[in-house]
Amino acid sequence: MKIVITGGCGFIGSNFIRYILEKYPSYKILNIDKLTYAGNLENLKDIEKNPNYKFLKKDICEKDLEEFIDDYDVIVNFAAESHVDRSIYQPEIFLKTDILGTFNLLEICKKKNIRFIQISTDEVYGSIEKGSFEENSNLNPSNPYSASKASADLLTLSFFKTYKVGVNIIRSCNNYGPYQYPEKFIPLMITNAIENKKLPIYGDGLYIREWIFVLDNCKAIDIILHKGKEGEIYNVSSEFSIPNIEIAKKILEYLGKSEDLIEFVKDRPGHDRRYSIKCEKIKKLGWSAETDFEKGLAFTIEWYIKNKNWWRKIKYSKSFISHLEKTYK
Ligand SMILES: NC(=O)c1ccc[n+]([C@@H]2O[C@H](COP(=O)([O-])OP(=O)(O)OC[C@H]3O[C@@H](n4cnc5c(N)ncnc54)[C@H](O)[C@@H]3O)[C@@H](O)[C@H]2O)c1
């Protein structure tokens, strides 16, 4: 199989590329990434010389992108502006990459008869007090990030209905694991705790998310790549949920640090209280999440302990410091 992966230098994309090249040594991958602040070539240093792997530095919004995509079976679109906090103070780039970028890729798939897999999120459904959303639940996004992802989902479905492009949409819950950019909740908590810095927690800390270890999500995407039915949406979740404050406490306990490091900060506007999704559809294809949260979290903490050079370069950059100042005012 010949696969185009966009956004492969980010967190989930880099884990997915490594997973695919290991599992299917004959598959060929073209990774297209603009290398925004979140894209990092170091995430794939160990496989950059693999003869089945090619990298192209390019924006998915560029119109001439199609010249570089010939003879591929499928595009898996991970490329996105992905951080909710940034979408609140800088929404326009989210609309550009997440909506227009997806549109550009869909146009290429239509023209060249290529399958398209959109990597989406459970955030498109919005908040749910009790119970869980299914794939046919209404979309009710609350912030510019989730609204741009929901728009991309609708465009993707429209290309299936109107032009018969073979699409799938994968909506997963929050991922965690190695190579996650340290602005995101779990790596921010881990790296701050390692450095004895305060752990900023929004509001009362009782915001609930479902968490999946990134390799379990990679396996889910693999299943859909091989067994997904055209035009279908698949939810992907561990179905394990926990309030943010409890995650912070678990991290501090693992590292032997005091809970005094926890600092409650002013809440994020439009903050969804709880996300929850059901994923019976993908389970019917033979997938289920395998990694227990405690084990996955311990593995992730150990990875950040061993890879301080990787995240310290990021955390001590001017742009990262300025982002933190804007976010946790
Ligand atoms: N991380 C999560 O918990 C999570 C959960 C559900 C869904 N998702 C979705 O999964 C995908 C990947 O998320 P992630 O956490 O790995 O994100 P990330 O921010 O770590 O990586 C995004 C990657 O996309 C690249 N990129 C951004 N704009 C681009 C553009 N215009 N052209 C080409 N490349 C561009 C960046 O350089 C980066 O390498 C996103 O679509 C996100 O919406 C993430």
C-alpha cells in the first residue's frame, strides 16, 4: 500500500508512521508536513533513512500539492492546528489549515481517485453531561478548533455523497503518549512536575475527558485503513474517563512530588465539561483499546523523564513561553 500521511511530524502522525513501517515493511509512506511550531523532524529521526519513507515539507493548503501526490492509494490527514487554547486567541489559522487544507486534500482525492481518511476528534460533538455520543449524534462544537474540525468532517462527508470519494472519518478521544507537544495537558503536567513548577489546572479541575494511549489509536486507524467501510464515521475511545485534577494528582504521586504544586487558574472560555463517546462500530471490526490508563501513563512519564532534551528545547523557546503567558494569564 502507498500512503500519504499529512502532519506526520506531529504527535499522533509520527507515532502512526513508525507503527505502520514496523508492521508493514513493504508499505510506502510520503509524509507531508509544513513543520509548524508543533511539527518536529526529531520525532521521526529513527526512521528518516528507511527507503520506504519520504518527507515533503509543504502546507496542505497549497494548490500545487497535487503535483507531488501520484499513484497513492490513500491520504490519511493528521495535519491540523490542534490546540484548543491557541484557537481561542488565534482562530483564523485553524479555519485555514483545518477546513481549507482538508478541502484541498479532498479535491486531490477526487481528481486522482484516492481514498481519504480524516483524523477527527470527539470534540466535534461538544459536551455531554451523562451518557455518550454515537457516530450519528449531532455536531455541537464549542470552540474554533472543534468548529473547524466539525466543518472538515462535513466537507469530507459531502465529497463522499457528491463525488463518491472513498472517505472515512475517525473521531478519537484525547490521546497521550510519547512525542506529544508539551503544551497539551498530560505532557505539560508531567514536564512541569519534573521541574518542580506549578501545574496549572483550569477552573475547578473537574473537567472530564476520555484518554487513549496513542498506540491504541494507531491500531484503530490501521483497522479502518484496512477494513473501514467507505463513507463511515468511526468513534475511537478507551472509554476510560477521569477528571483533569485526578490526572495531575496521579502524575505527582508517580514522581513523588507534593500536591502543593497544583495551581487552579482562570477557566478557559467555552470549556466543555465532559466528553464521552461510544465506539461499538469499530469494536465490530475487531478493535478494542488494550492499554490500561495507569500503565500507559507510567510509560509516558518514563518517556518524558528519559527525553528531557526533546521537550526542554521546546519549553524554553520564546514562542512557547509567550504561549503559556497568553493561556494561563
Ligand atoms: N492529540 C489528541 O489528543 C487528538 C485527539 C483527537 C483528534 N486529534 C486530531 O489528530 C490530528 C493530529 O493531532 P496531534 O495531536 O498529533 O497534532 P500536532 O499538533 O501534534 O501535529 C500536527 C501536525 O500537523 C502539521 N501541520 C499543521 N498545519 C499544517 C499545514 N497547514 N500543512 C501541513 N502540515 C501542517 C504540524 O506541523 C504538525 O506536525 C489532528 O487532526 C487532531 O485534530 C488529536
